[in-house]
Amino acid sequence: MQISFQDKTVIVTGGAGGFGEATSRTFGSSGANVVIADVNLERAQAVAADLPSAIAVETDVLDESAMKNVVKTAVDTYGCLDVMVNNAGLPHLSGPMIEMDTETVDWQFAVNVRSVFLGCKYAALAMQNTGGGGVIVNTASIAGRRPRPGLTIYNATKGAVITLTRSLASELGPQIRVNAVNPLVSQTGFIKNALGVDQLGAEAVAAMTANVPIGRMTEPQDVANAIAYLASDQASMLTGVCLDVDGGRSIQ
């Protein structure tokens, strides 16, 4: 089974690093026109330069006008929007919830939930206006299903994304499908933001994956593959699906 996105237009928020970069490259190698939306324009331009058909758009997902603009840019450049991947998001520094300040909580809901709302809203409007339908895929987290202590507010935001995805799938069908992926932790910028280190050592990785049947952390390509499948015609019967890309942690 070969998945093709030939002549399809795809936006990936946070598309220049981690899961987003792998996703941008996967869609690009499958024939898509890729709009790489990232707050780091230089890095987004570097990824776009490697792809057959791609543009970089500087996008702060906290800015409603920026989110509206990236969707408009995609439609103006390529004529339509077929797939919206709301991937951008960050954890807070791990620690007890009772020690967190309100500003951090507000920021978490803004970057992890409000940004997904904005991406879904403007993508759905564009898909409806062009009449061709489309697919939205949101990056949630296995933390939204199986929370661990220390990241309580992050866990809550990802639970919100899961519920948003399922509800919106019911609201927008049958023209627009809405799905999500729930990754396990990966050696990406997540580690830096959550734990304050660039990479986990072998001992920490072993402890973190001790209850994962597959026995390893998630790789960005694992997530990119899942997103591409959920967005593809092969998954045309799937909507409201929140796919655990977690090596089986959720069943332990």
C-alpha cells in the first residue's frame, strides 16, 4: 500500500522541528505541497528547501492573525487546503502542580489547546469554502490518556485536544475528517522543556520505557507515519480516531 498526497496541500504547524519536521518531510516525499508553519522561520526555510514543493511561513500559533494568515497563504499559493496538521505544542517544566503559577497554566492552554482550536477553525473554514473537504490531524499525547505526575497541566491540555478532536469529528463530518495522534515521549525539544536537559541518558531512557512493550521511546518518524496514514485516502473511514503511537504503554 503506497500512500500518495500528490497535488494535495498540507499545513504542518511546528513543522520545522521534532515530530513536525518528520511530518513535513513525509508529506513532501509523498508528493504534497507542504506549508511549513513555524515560529523559527530560518529553520522552516531550511526544511522547505529540501522538499520538492514547499514554502515556509513564520507562524506564532499563539497569534490568531498568524494562524489565519498561514491558512490564507496556503490557499493563495496552492489553490486549496487538503490537510491541516496541528502539531505545535510544548510541555511545562516538570514539577508539582501546587507549585505552578497561573501564568504558566494559561500559557499551556494557549499553546497546546487554543492553537489547535485556531488551526481547526481556519482550516475547516478554508476546506468548506473550497468545497473539497479535507482532513485535520492534531498532535495530542499519550499523557492525555495515561497521565504521569509532574506534568499535570500538560496532561490536561492533551486530554482537551483528544476531546476536541472527537467532538469536532462529529461536528464536521462527513465533509471533513478529524483525527489525532497520541505519541509517547521522544528525544525532541519536549525533553528540554519538560526536564531541562537536551537528551536523556541511557539509564533515564531505560526507566522511562520499562513499562513499554515495544521497549523504546517514540521516534519522530513513527508519529509522522501515523499522521500521514490518518490523513490519507486509505483511512477514509476513520474520523474521531485518537491513535496511540506509544509502543503499547497505554495497555499497561
